[in-house]
Amino acid sequence: MASQYDNYNTGHQVYGSGGQYYNDSSAGFITPGPQRRKKQTSNWIKIGIPVLVLLIAGGVVGAILATRKKGTSSSASVASGGKTEAGRFATATNSEYMIPIYPSTTNTAAFSAPTFVSNAAVAWPSDSFAPSTPSVLTVRPDRPRLIAPAYKWAALPNLISKDPYLAGWNTTIFLNASQYYDLPPVVYFMDGDSGILDNAREVKMRIKAMSYAYRMTNDTKWADRVWAELQNAAGNGSIPFGPDVDKWNSPHFLDTAEFSAAFGIAYDWLYDTWSPDQKSKIISTMIKYGLEPGIQAYTNASVFTGWWKSTGTDGNWNCVCNSGLTMASLAILGDDTSGHASQLLGLTVDNAKLNCAQAVSDDGTWAETANYWYFGTTGHAEMASSLLSATGSDYGLMKVNPNFYKTGDFHMYIAGATSLFNYGDHGPNKFSTTANALIFYANYYNQPQYGLFQRDQYDSAEPWSMFWYDPTIAGAFWNGKPLDHFFDNSVDQWASMRSSWTDNSALYVAIKAGQNLHHQTHNDLDVGDFVLDALGTRWAGELGSADYRSPNYFSSDVQAADRWKYYRKMTEGQNTILINKANQNVNAAPTVKHDTSNTTQGSSTVLKVDQDSTAYFTTDMTSAYFDATSVKRGIRLLNGRKQVLLQDEITAAQSVMWRMHTNATVSIDGTTATLALDGQTMKVTMLNPPNGATFSQSAAKRFDTDVAPPVPDQDNPGVTVLIISLPAGTYNLQVLFNPQWPGDVSYVTPPSVALDQWSLRSHDGSA
Ligand SMILES: *[C@@H]1O[C@H](CO)[C@@H](O)[C@H](O)[C@H]1NC(C)=O
Ligand SMILES: *[C@@H]1O[C@H](CO)[C@@H](O)[C@H](O)[C@H]1NC(C)=O
Ligand SMILES: *[C@@H]1O[C@H](CO)[C@@H](O)[C@H](O)[C@H]1NC(C)=O
Ligand SMILES: *[C@@H]1O[C@H](CO)[C@@H](O)[C@H](O)[C@H]1NC(C)=O
Ligand SMILES: *[C@@H]1O[C@H](CO)[C@@H](O)[C@H](O)[C@H]1NC(C)=O
Ligand SMILES: *[C@@H]1O[C@H](CO)[C@@H](O)[C@H](O)[C@H]1NC(C)=O
Ligand SMILES: *[C@@H]1O[C@H](CO)[C@@H](O)[C@H](O)[C@H]1NC(C)=O
């Protein structure tokens, strides 16, 4: 039988490109893949859509969300003045995509501009531990040290009683903790190259929630249940947990780091309840399976488990690994007699500043993918927050990269009207990973809109939020937020354009150019790729990760790499132009041009943009192609952001194919395609079609003539490719997307304008 380590024999080769691993064929996995998610009723809807009332009290208008009780739709509590009664804004989450639903109201006073107000009644007390010369080896005198110091626990019940977000999260965390309480401890599952990362993150998620429940109740049943989880993950439970020599799987060091963090949280948050014997057992397990492998990773040149610490490894691995080791070390510093904790603290902080903190480019983009942003920022925020609470400083981790703060905008703009612009790999299951770093960044970087955006998201209810959230935050994230944003770093180059921030059926278009290298081998060959949302569903979408266990999936991103033989990673698996049925050039270096009417949303959740409100993005992506002398693509919003024009100007010496992947049912009539999805309709029409151009469709699978990948592709059930296929030649392809909006909407047919002549006003006339 092949050993789990067989694939590690090539050392850095396997991991040098920084993959995290998941297996989307295993039972029980929640995959972001292309399977159509079954419509599920959101939990908020199940428990009764709360009544949202708007009322004026004490001079402040608040949108108050009713207390949510099973089977009732109770009336709202009444605001009595002051910011804390501003209420929860979202009334529910969308059942298909789990995104917040905001009430339709033009009430402007309810949704003021994002800010932090001065209101002592809901402010956190200040920390009495404020060393004048902080040191990573000098920790606060009291417990907990990590993220949630004692003074915050003491203040929390009062803040919960005054802030509807804290109150809602507290309730959910208790519900979650109760679910975990009733489950058996996490069962060890070595998932090939994906390691035991799911196990580690699930243990961490449970420990956070149950430790929170313990500290909020002093009920020892929670501490006992946490202890059972620790015993299990130490291999001392009733069922085996991995090989004695390396239970936390150090060759896949993410696993080691996440277990270390989990044990550190348990040790620290429940410090006062552990007996001396329990403490020494937790410490010995952390040393053996976490900190000792951490020291080896850092100091022993003959092990490869520390590849992630190398300069230039500026992806999620560096953040997660350094954060886990740092949290664990801070938790046991002083009680650890081995010296490992202090040694590691001398290494991790500087390393994370050089690598983790550099994973955000100067425009705010996380260079891996939209989903890997979650892992990277969770690690970064946990590490910085733990250092701050335990020692009084983050040692520059937050600001060493002066553009790090912009990564909140990366996340907000890459979040579409239905879901992320989820190009490239989607990453493993998230469990303890969330977007709640935004709540931490909101305060630290004084960007309140980040926290206001995240607090209504379904993943906001978890223990970190309870301590990162500052209840003096006020206003609506959308108030003053531009609808469009362009990310211009040459590695990324992408655009985000929408018709509203608060309407689930809004139009959303995102498109990327950028380079095909420098994404920690998590990208696709996808210059020109786009997604399109409208009418509450996604019309042009992504296929996501291929199987992370496929041979050589992460090992190389050179032109001939095996990675580029998997359909989901190949150019033909993207929503872009394909020339000669061949992959794009990995050395692509496109140029871009773009403009926007700068339309911003105001306080109202009901946004009707002006007729001339628009945005466009064009790219010269010739360098991405072989066998073509010119390939340019542009996309723009038309008719007050109700229609979209996608235009391609191509001169190619080989065959040309326009491709778009959709979950819709497609009916074709020559140069018009009608897409039906989720009870909605999208008309797609070619304008000025070149001779012989018609739409066709196919399944989302490789051409028979393609080079076979090392193992067969995954299927893409339910996905259809809409295609325009043409021989070599010079073409101007203009494809107009008309979502069939309800009501009496008049559609425009825009004039034909060369991409180089596009401007904000170039399409105002009609054909
Ligand atoms: C937190 O939620 C639990 C469970 O619903 C509840 O018993 C407790 O009173 C809440 N805490 C506060 C401070 O409201
Ligand atoms: C936490 O509880 C909420 C409310 O019951 C539920 O919707 C959510 O799925 C739970 N989260 C986890 C991670 O179990
Ligand atoms: C739990 O015990 C601690 C320490 O004795 C005390 O400060 C805290 O108020 C108690 N909390 C509850 C909810 O009883
Ligand atoms: C588990 O058992 C081993 C071997 O007896 C012991 O060294 C370790 O401290 C124990 N750890 C925990 C968390 O129980
Ligand atoms: C370094 O790693 C090698 C290979 O695992 C091991 O044999 C050696 O003992 C380690 N050296 C130290 C100083 O720990
Ligand atoms: C199909 O729907 C799933 C689930 O919403 C989504 O993850 C996927 O990206 C969609 N695929 C396409 C091609 O739109
Ligand atoms: C949009 O804002 C940018 C940056 O402030 C400015 O350069 C540009 O002229 C504005 N465009 C319009 C149409 O207002």
C-alpha cells in the first residue's frame, strides 16, 4: 500500500507552489464545484423571517431586526436612542447563495455613512496592559492571552445586551457549540495529499465555539467536552488518531499549524479550569506534534516541511503556518520548559512580515485566488490579533505592507451579486476559516465599511467576531461605495462592475486579464475570463478546482505542466477566447484600459442609477496567445447597467472559439441564444455577426484531440458551454447580454465601436 508520504519524496517540488488540498469526491464534503447546489431554505427563513421595523427614537433612525425565535416572527425590540439600537440591517440570507437580503427602503436616515461613533456606552474598555516597549516574549499577566483578554470577556455581556449583532452571534455560537457537544470527536481521515487539514480545522472550529460557551457560562460540561476533543486529537481518545510519530502530519504543515492553534486556544481560554496534569498533557502534545515539527521546519535544512517559510512564499500557507505556531507559542510561553515557544516566537513574526504580509499586491488583490484570501487573511488576522492581545504589539505585521488594508476592497468587490468571482482554485473546506478578518481590519485600519459589510454575512457568527467587532461602528457599508472598481496591478488586472450593492437580483460583471504566472499555482490559464450575475443567478460561471490529488496538480506552472492538461485549468475550461484549441501562453502580459462613471450608491438600498451610468474594461491580450497577431476583449455596461456588451477583436492564423460556461439550459436560434436558469431568462445576441458565425453548445469537457491528463478530468454535470466557432481570420465579435428584467424595460442596441475607441460615452447612441 502506498504510504501517505510517497508524494512528499520530491520535497519542495510538490509543495513549492503552495497548494492546499481538497478532494471533491469524498463523502461529506461541501464543495464549491460545479454541481448545482440544491435549493435550501436559509436558516433565517426557517426560523421565521424577522420583522424589520424602521422607527425613529431618540433622534436616531434604526432598522431593527426582531429577535429571532423558532416558529415566530416576533415584533422588534424598540430602539431607545443611540447608535447601538441601529439594528441588524439584513433581514435574511438568500437561500441559494447564502448572501444577505437587505430591506428595500429609501429611508435615508437609517443607513448613514460608515463611521465609528463616539459612544462610551458601547465602547470596549481600554486595555490596562500597554507595555511601553513590547516584546514577543513578554506576555500580559492575565489569561486569556489570545485575541480575547479577560477585560473583554468582562465587558461582553453588557455589549451583547446593547448590540444586535453581538447578540445574534452569541446565540448562533451557542447553537453551534451545542451541536458539536453532541457529536463524537472528529474522526481521523487522511485524505491523500489533502492530509488531515479538514480534521484540523474542524477541531479548531469546535474548540473555539465550545471554549466560548464555557467562558460564558462556567458550566464544566463544555470544558469536559473540549478535553475529550483534545484527548482525541492527541491520540488518547477511544479511537486511534494517526501515527504516533507525527500525528499532526507535518509534511502537510497547514494541518500541524491548525492543530497547534486549536490546542493553543483551548489551553489559553480554559487555562483556569485545567488541572496541572491536564496542562502538562496539553503542553507535551503541542510540543511533540506542533512546536517541535515547527522548529524542525524552521531550522533543519534537511527537512522540507518548512518550504512555506522561504522568501517569496507570499500566499496563505505562510500566514496559516506562522499564525498557528505563534498562537500555540504565545499560549504556553512561560509554562513551556522546552524553550520551543520562545524560539519560535523569535522566528515567526519576522518571517510573516516578509512573506504573509506581502501576499496582498499594491491594489489590494490577494495574489492566489478569491477563496484563498479567506485562509490567508484568517491566518494574518489571528496572528496579528494574538500578538496584540498577548504582548501589546503586532510588530509591524499589519502595516509592513502599506497596501495590505486594501484587501478588504478586494473581497468586497470580488463578492458578486450571487457569489464570488471565483476564478482559479477554490481551496479546501473552510470550517474555522471565515471572512471575519474584515471585522478586525475595519478597526485596525479605520475602514468601517469592511466591518459593516461582513457583519451581515452568514459566516460572521463565530467567536473571533465577538472580540474583533467594535459596537461603536455605525452606518451602511454601501453608503458612498462606488459601484465599480479596477484592480490594476499587472499580475492581477481585474474589474468589478455592478448595478447595486444591496439588490440580490443586481447585475454584476467581473473580468480579469493579468498574468498567468505568480499566483502560487492556484490559477487557471484564463486571461479574459469573466462572470456575469443578474436576476439573482449566475449566468456565466467558473468550474473551480480540479481534484487536488491529481498528479502534478500543483507541481509546476510552466507551459507544458500537467496542471494545464486538466479541463478546469485549461483555457478551454474558461469563459474566454480559445485559439487553435490551445492553452494560453503562460508568459502572457496583457495591458488594460478602463473607465467608470464613478457611480456610488447612497444611503438607500433601492438604487436607480442614471441612464448614462456605465463602466467598461478592455484588454489587449494578444500576448496570451500563440497563432494570433491581435486579440482584444472588452466588456461594458449599457442602458443604465441593465445590459452588457462583450466584444472581441481577433486576428488569428488558426481557428477561433468564443466560449462561456453556464448552468443555464440553452436554446439556440442562429445568432441568438436563450438561457433559462432558476426561473429566469437571459437573451444573448450576436450583433453584426461575421459571416458564418452562429451559436452552438456542448458539454463542458475536453476535446478528443487534447493531450490526455495524468488522470481523467472530473465531470462538470449540468454545465453547458455556449460557443461561437470560426476558422482562422479577422473578426469583430459583439455579444449582447439582455437579462429579461421584470416590468416594462426597454432594451438598447448599441452602435458598433472599435475597442480602441471605447469611452464612457461611445455607446450612448443606438445602432
Ligand atoms: C448568549 O447566548 C446564550 C444561548 O442563547 C444565552 O443563554 C446567553 O444569555 C447569551 N448571553 C448573553 C450575555 O446574552
Ligand atoms: C451554526 O449555527 C447556525 C444556526 O443554527 C447554522 O446555520 C450554521 O450552519 C452553524 N454553523 C456551523 C459551522 O455549524
Ligand atoms: C465565571 O467565573 C469567573 C471566575 O470566577 C467569573 O469572573 C465570571 O463572572 C463567571 N461567569 C459566569 C457567567 O458565571
Ligand atoms: C496523551 O498521551 C500521551 C502518552 O501517554 C501523553 O504523553 C500526552 O501528554 C497525552 N496528551 C493529552 C492531551 O492527553
Ligand atoms: C534534521 O532532520 C533530519 C531528517 O529528518 C533528522 O534525521 C535530523 O535528526 C534532524 N536534525 C536535527 C538537529 O534535529
Ligand atoms: C453552477 O452553479 C454552481 C453552484 O451555484 C456554481 O458553483 C458554479 O460556479 C456554476 N457554474 C457555472 C458554469 O456557472
Ligand atoms: C471618476 O473618478 C476619477 C478619479 O477621481 C476621475 O479621474 C474621473 O474623471 C472620474 N470620471 C467621471 C466620469 O466622473
